[in-house]
Amino acid sequence: MSGDSEYEGATAGKVLVFDDSKTVAFPAAFKAAMGTSKGLMVLVLKDRLIKIFPLDSNEVTFLSLEIGKLTNDFLTKLSQIFKKSGLVDLLFSTGVCLRGTRCFYECYFSAKQLNTSLDDLKSALTVLNGVKKVRVEDVTK
């Protein structure tokens, strides 16, 4: 890392200490570089990797689909449902099969962009071939 207020290059790093205080301190330069005081933190369990995405608002929705198989056909149909619902800007998405037995597609997004209700989106996803379970939740602090 260079300087306190500007970064050069592709990345910036900081060692964090995880304790029971429930707080993590970020340098002011990190906040300035992100351009916002809000962020979505996502822990990718399979990789034990944490990603942080800048946010304009606190309103973030989590969608989890448990599916039989993660295929290109499934992703095409999922994309069509998303597009029809107005869901075109995802903050983060991933598809993964755990131990080859349970497959998931998960994403985080702002529900403000939807042109339908969350219940209607959930209903459309529930009948999608291969979907075993649909979970939609607000993400809170």
C-alpha cells in the first residue's frame, strides 16, 4: 500500500483482527477509495474469502436457490426470469455445488430495481425446473 490517501496499482491490503467486539476498523483511505460509507460484506464459504461491495443504500436483498443441478439451461431460464422482473444489476452472485450433492445459486441485490414484488419473483423462481427451495431475505447489519 502506498500513502494514507491514495493507492496505486490494482489492490490494497490490511491485516484485520477478528475478535468479539463485532467491529472492524477500516483505514480512512479505504473508505475514500470505495467512495461510500456503506458496504455489503459477503463471506464465500467454500473459499473462505470475504468480499466487500460499495453500497448506495442499506437496502440489500439476499436470494438463495437450492437446485438439483447448476446447468447452462438453468442459468438461461433464471436470467430470463430476472430480466422479466427488472432484476438486472446484481451486487454479487455465485453458483456452487457443495460436495457434489447440494447445489446453490445465490445473489445479493437492491430490490428497488424490481418491477414486480419480491413475492412474485419468489413464485416465478419456485416453479422453475430444478429448484428445490427458494429463500429471500433482507440483509441487515
